Amino acid sequence: MKRQLSDPASDGSDVSEDMEDDDEYAHYYYDNTDDLDIDKPKKSDDPEYFEYTILQVEDAERLLNEEIEALCSALKVPPSLAKMLLHIHDWQRELIIEKYQQDAEGLLVESNINSEKKALVNDKDTLTGSNPACPVCADNYPRDKFLGLTCGHSFCPNCWDMHFRVQIQQGVTMGIECMGQKCKVLVPESFLYSVLTDSKLRDKFSKLCFKDLIQGHPKLRFCPGPNCSVIIFAKEPRAKKVECSLCKSTYCFKCGIEYHAPTDCDVIKKWLTKCADDSETANYISAHTKDCPKCHVCIEKNGGCNHMQCSKCKFDFCWMCLGDWKSHGSEYYECSRYKENPNIANESVHVQAREALKKYLFYFERWENHAKSLQLEEQTLQKITSRIQAKVMENEGTWIDWQYLLNAAALLKKCRYTLQYTYPYAYYMDKGGRKQLFEYQQAQLEAEVENLSWKVERAEITDRGDLENQMDIAEKRRQTLLKDFLEV
Amino acid sequence: MANIAEQRIRREFKEVVKSDEVAACNIKVELVNDTYTHLRGEIMGPPDTPYEGGRFQLEIKIPETYPFNPPLVKFLTKIWHPNISSVTGAICLDILKDQWAAAMTLRTVLLSLQALLAAAEPDDPQDAVVAQQYKEHPEIFRRTALHWTSVFAKGPKKDKELEDKVASLINMGFEEHQARVALSTNQWDLTRAAEYCLS
């Protein structure tokens, strides 16, 4: 829809005519097919373009298995080892192959799959007698019953079994370690399956393991929608928008929370924590209060006068320098001159806190305000829908004739959404030319969004051409801002 | 499961009781009841620390899944340390959480706790107030920890000045422990401590 509007109409029609006329050029035009595909945004032009596929659990399993098999055959290692290597090294197959070929042992030690040579112990030697006691349960077993990993720590099968039980119950799968003291060597799946007999637990292990693998895979993510079981696959994982075709929720691929362009994942997290956090209350207290210099009770200044009297100890003091008021009188402004006074330093801390609070509130108010506007415009959309219904009933045009109103409302939502997320971005930006440019573009977008909102609300008295023109401008502004500031 | 836990504790008991550390009065474990699920530990404050000469009592609870899960340990003796809550005695130590291994024993736990007393980790605090003092006023921290050791853990070194300050707050009508906590928290500033008690 967006593409239809922003594309000059001539572009598309010319090309399609040419293609029908002359097959010779078809190939030439197909090379630039992005322009022709109306449903898909242009790769090169749309800063929000993101390619992803939605996978069912079985598809994702197949995908993982293919990657594991590919590594198995490249390195000639068993699947259980390949799986561990991939999981530990973020599924970077080429890197693993390269490192493995350079120094296989080094890679395995680094990955905590093998133990370092010098740290190798042989518990079988330290176990005494032909019927030694297991270091964990203290039961005696024949020497050959003991099992262990490459690190040499040996324990009885019952203890291994119990260890796996406890770990799986606690949700640990790929990260199960040897039971030895300070031993970090990981338990390979094959070893676990050879010991663990309970079929229910084996099932649970394999399910949890799959979850762990998907969560550790940079190109895959579980759809965070409620009760949604699909998995999103992105060839080039980025902090871009994903819309689940099943549960309809939209979110950022990289961090899984609400989509937040142009702000990046770390910044939006910081911002949301800041908004939720009570620390701003502390900041408020710091900005609006001082401690009485005599009895240290917390005092809020609620009037303009700087002559303060502590309500508790009745001490008269100056709000500016926190000195005794007696020394002020007629020479009031003297207090600002005592630079060596440590209270001036305190004062500057207060000023800083107050400034910080002011800045935060400035951005927060706007952020909140756009969030509220989005909610209100949701109501406008419902009103439009019912009005269209009424008009169609009264034979004033068909449903299709009025679609542009819905499109306008949807576009307004999209633009305002981006606008809302420009505020956290601006809050964390450093002062300078780039911020000036950002704020200029933000202001431009804001103006056009408000214009559009005005026209959508008065859709009936707005000319269709005028409205569509406004939509075009608003979307262009949004695109320009994203193109310049969305880091891809 | 509980069977393994009991068997292990029985054996560990022998281990700790026999070991050299016990001979040197460094660490001690005793039963509280005869179920082997609830034990009482004791460690000596390590030398060259403000805890030197103090005896610190620990509560040790053995979970059913021991030794596959760590024992639950906390200080019964009040202590001033960044990684130990001055209120509840809860301990922040990796081997009591995710770094536990089934091959570890009560002996390793007690020795690790002793090592923790000797080397605090203020960046991973359990008690934020103490940790802040440790970083910003190391000398006051040392004196406070020493004072707590002498009061609660039978430590040998008394600090007359600090005791006088506690006494003067008590004279103002505050309860002893409240007074001590208020002073410790407020870098031993009497006026601020009194304020703290009132708020």
C-alpha cells in the first residue's frame, strides 16, 4: 500500500507497458524487479526492509540438523560434538572449521569440551583399592563401573544419573558440567544419553535442548507472541521489524521487544528501564530538596524565597549557599562568591540533578504524549470504519472507494509510531551537529504527522488528493529520517 | 535421594572432624539434630583481617538433592562484610550458587567462606551499604568490621571510641543494636546516626 502511494504512478505503468511490447527488454527490467513488486518494499530504498521466514518447529529442527551435519562432515566429528561446537561458537561454522583445522585440541579446550592437558587428573588412579568409593555418594563400586569425561574425574553411574536429573529439572541442558570441583568440562549429549535411562527425562532433555539451541542461534528466534510456537528465521539478523503471520504480533528481530526504529536495542532497553525505574524519584528528590545544614532533615523548597527556616530545628539558612542567614541580610548575592565553600560544590550537584531531570521529563513527556495519541487514533480508525460502513449502506460509493481513509489511518499510525521512538534516540544522543540534524528531521516529521492527523480526523471535509499528498509527505519524512539514522 | 545426602554428610563429618583445620581450630561442624539435614558450622576469622580472632557461627541446611545442589548456608553471627548481609546473614558466594559442583564438600565451603572474609568482592555485593563504605571509606570500614567482630564474634580487639558512641546513642534512648547499625551506616557520625534512628 505504502509503495503504491509513494511511487510516481508513471514509473510502474511505463515499465509494464514496455515489457508487454518488447520481450527483449524484459530481462533488463527484471534485473531491477524490486521497483515492480508493489507488495515488497524496495531493498535499496527502504531502510526498514528486512527479509525473514516463519518456520514451524519441524522446519527449524531440520535447519539445525542440516547445519550440524554439515559441520560433522567437514570436520569428521560425531554429531553430539558438532552440536556443542556450534552452540558454543554462535553457529559460526566457517570460524569453527578454520580454528579446528589450525588447532583442534586448542579449540576443544577453549570450548570446555576437553580439559587442559596440565589440568588432567586421573581419578581412577586416585580411587583406592579395587572397590573404591565414589567421591559424590561415598558408595563403593568396582573400579570399572566408574565413568568420566575427558577431564578424568570419575563418578559412579548413579551419581551421574542423579546429576543429570537435577540439572534437567533446573532447566540446564547444553551447559551441564562435570561434577568435579572447579571443573568446567561440558557433558556431551551422547554421554548423557548413555547414562540417563528415564525416558520422560530424556524427552524433556531433548525438548529443552532444542529451546536452548534456538535461543543461542543468531539467525533464529522464537516468536515472542503469546502462545505462539513458530520460529523466525532471518538470513541477516538485524534489529528490524518482524510481523508474525500467525499471531500478528510485531517486534524487533534482534531483541524481541516492541519494534523501536530509529532507536537501537541497547538504547531502548536503557530508556524503558529508566521510565519504569523509581530512580527518577530519587533524582527528583535530589533536584528539589536539600538537607538542612544543621540537623540534616530533608527540606523541599516550595516558594521563591531563598531565606529558609528549617521546620524542625528552626535554623535560618540561605538556600543558595546553605550558610547561616544571619551573614546575608543586605549583601544577599555575596553567597555566590564564596567559591571555596564546599556547599557550592553541593549546589552544583543539585543543579546538575535538576538539569538532568528537566531533560528527561522533556523527552519523556513527548514519548508519553505520542503513545497516548496512538491510542486515541486507534479510536479514530474505528470511527472511520463505522463511517465507511454507513456510507456504503447509503450507497455513497463502494467499500473500495473509501479504502484510502483506512490506508491513511494505518499510515498515520506507522509514522507516529516511529516518531514516538525518535524521542529515546534523541535523549541519548550527544550534543553536536548530528543531533541538530536529527532534531531538525524529527521536527519535520512531527509537523507532517500532526498535519496528517488533522486531516485524517477531518477526512470528510478533506479532499482525497490533499489527504493522499499529505500521506506521501509524512511517509517521505519518516523514510528520510530512518535512512539517515537507522543503523543497519 | 535423601539417602545419598545423608550418606555423604556422614562421611564428610568424619572428614572435617579428622582434618588438620579442626586441630588448628579453624573450622568446625556439628549436628543440630540427628537427621543430618541441619548443621551448625563455625569458622575462625582469618589472620590480618578485621575478623581475626572472631568465631563466626553458620547455619547449614542440607537440601534433599545434596550434593547435586549446594548446601544452604548463612551467617548466624552478625558480621560487617560487603558480601554478607548485615541484617540476615545471607551470603553472596559463587560456589553456593551456580559454581557448585557435586564433588565439593562442607570442608571446601567453610574454607571458601574463610577466604571470602580475607578477600571481599565489593563489586558483587550482598550488602550495598557495607560495600559502599568498603569502597569509599576503607579505614572506617575496617574499624566498623573490627568493632562488629569484637561485639558479636568474641573478637579480642575493642574500640573504645566506637563503643562510647554506641553508649551515647543508647543514653539518648535508642535500642543498642539499632544504635550500632545507625552509627555503622552513617560513618560513625553521631548526629546523622540519631537522625537515621528517628526516620
